[in-house]
Amino acid sequence: MLINGLLLLGEAAVYFGLMALLFRLRNRFGIALFMCVLGVMHFLETYLASVFYVALPFGVVSPGSTVLFSGKLIMLLLLYIKEDARIARQPIYGLLLGNALMIALGLLLRLHGLVDLPGGNKPDIAFIDEMGWLMVAGTTLLYVDAIALILLYERLGRRLRKHMFARVAIVACLVLSFDQLAFFMVLHFVAGAPFSALIGGWVAKMIAAGVYSAALVLYLRHFENTATQWPRGLADVFEVLTYREKYEALVEHASRDGLTGLMHRGRFEELARQAVEAGAKKRRQMSLLIVDVDHFKSINDRFGHAEGDRILKSIADMLRTTADAENQVFRIGGEEFAVVSPLPYVMARLLGEQIRQAALALKPRWGLEVTVSIGLASTSSSITTLAELFSAADACLYAAKAAGRNRLVGQHERRPDAEAADPEARAS
């Protein structure tokens, strides 16, 4: 069994090394060389997956699935990363159409009258039928796998852009897990693959995912510039879906405040309105906290705008940390932030107090406290729109400032005459 494992690792090293070399030479010989070799291996991969199994400590596995198919998925991901969806789709469509053509020709070949060969050798049409249908099934799955591969890779880029190995390995493990279950069912009914191959093959593919992911990351780091190119059109589902993901990434980046990285006022108007409307449909109370840095103008005047920017970044980081993933945080003005929360009023008030206390824990360079004033409002029978919610929270904010700052005022505590008590509150 140890020898089988070492041989599989050696086969994976040879496969990845040669395919990576051909990919590296694409600018000299053209990408078609790489694609043709990738396509030729498809027949051997399917044949081995149907009849060729070896024993490992955790079950029986096929080099066709473990080495060749897992490696092919990584090569398709490499195609997408360094080229684009237009290029990545070509070998998949070529394999799918080629296999369909093989079945069609196999059906026509049956119409021929055959001549007996010396020795009594006869063509095994049943073998062509079995392999043809297996290859069509495998390539159809490959089409689904490739779409999932690209979408998951793009989606994980938001969280794991700086962690390339984790990003590739997670994608490979998820897609190979799905493929193992789906293709095994085909193999079991067509070729009689044993159930012991299901678990053994899955474990082997998870190992292959880790090995190939590490190899891909090392190759990109040492032999390629890892910057990706953009899709060049919307010709099919690959480019439609990946274009949408890249478009969303661009919108996400453009919707961020350049200083703090928080979403800006434009996104607040859109996302907060959607949150309020969704809350109304679900009959769930939504809350809005407006957070304002106290005496910020004097900070800029005394210590300079660079120090003021540092404070704003610190406040933004604090808000991200204090508000959990259910809450959306925005910078809606110079020193003004907003937190849109699905919490009811009482819970949102606790969140607001946590934010106020967390601001006090910040330590500016000059040693003074940073304080914030917070206005809180929640939807109710009389507050049903974003405009009404914002107006109520805004009034509470100025009530907090008028009452001495460094405090939270909610809609249930605000005195109507609070703003009049400090007419300069709005200016500071």
C-alpha cells in the first residue's frame, strides 16, 4: 500500500510538472498545445476510473480520478486565473462535443458490414459504447464542476485574496467532493464500481486537492505574475457568471470610503432602505445608530488633519469589531458613521453602549479620550421608512450632543426641547 501511495504522488508530480511546463511555454508554442494534451488525457482518465483501482490504507482508489481528474481541474483553474473564462471554456466544450461525436459515430459504425480478420479478431463495439457514455457523463459533470470552480474561486476572493493556498484548496475540496459523489454513481451503474471506491476515492481526492493546490500556488508565485485578466465579453454562462462576480467586486470596491474602507453614504441610502423594507416584510424591528465623533473639528485644528484621519480610521476599525456580521457599518459624513442593525430597540441600545465604551478605550497619541455621541431609533408603527428612521436617529444624536456629548440617546429618551438647549450642538 505504501508503494501505491508513493506511486500516486509521483504520478501527480509528473502530471503537474509537465502540464505546468506546457502552460508556461504557451507564449512560445500557443495555448493549443496545452489544451490538446489536456484533452488527450481525458480518455485515459475515464478508462482508468472505470477499471483501474489500487489499494490504499483508507480504501481503493483510481489514479484516473485521483491524479488525472483532480489535476485537470487544477489546470482549468490555472487557465482561468492566468487567462480568462473565454479560454477556460474551450477545452471543456471541445471535450463535450468530441465525446458526443464519438457516440454518434459509434452508432453509425454499427451499420457497417464487417469483414472477419485473420485470427477471428472482432471489434468490441460494447467497449466503445461504455466508454463513450462514461466520457459524456464525465464531461457533463466537468462542465458543472468548472462553473462551480470559477464561482467559488471568485466568491472566496473577497475573504481569502491574500491567502491563495487556502482559497484554492477550499475550492478544490468542495468541487472534488461533489464530483466524487456524482461520478461514482455513474461508474457504479455503468461499470459496477465498488462502494469501497466512494470513500477511498474521496479521501484520495482531498489529499490530491492539497497537493495540487500547493503546487499551483508555488507555480504562480515563482513562475507567473499572479494578477488576473478580465473577461472579454459575455458569450456564455462562464463569462456571464464570472463577469457578474467581477462586476460585483468592482462595485464593492467603488462603494467604499477611501479613508476608512467602510461603505459610504451612497451605499447607505441603498442598503439601509433595503434593510428597512425587508424588516417590514418580515415584521422585524430594524434599528439605526448614528455615531458622531465629539469635538472632531477641534481635533483637526489642534493636532492636524493627519491625526484626525488616524482617529477616523480607529473609529471605523472599532465599529467593525464591535458590530457583528449582521450589522452594516457606513461612513455617512466627515466624522459621522451609521450602523444599520436588525436588532430590536433594547438590544440596539446595548450595542450602542458597547460602541460608546469601545470609543473610550481608544488611546490617541496626545493622551486625551476620544468620545462619541450616538443617536438611536428603531422602526415602529410611526417610523416605517428609511427617511423617517434617519430623521428620528438624527434628532436623537443632536439631543445627545446637547445633553453634554459622550452619551447615547434613543427615541424613547429624547426630550423635544433638547436641541434648543444647545443651539451650537449641530456645529460640533
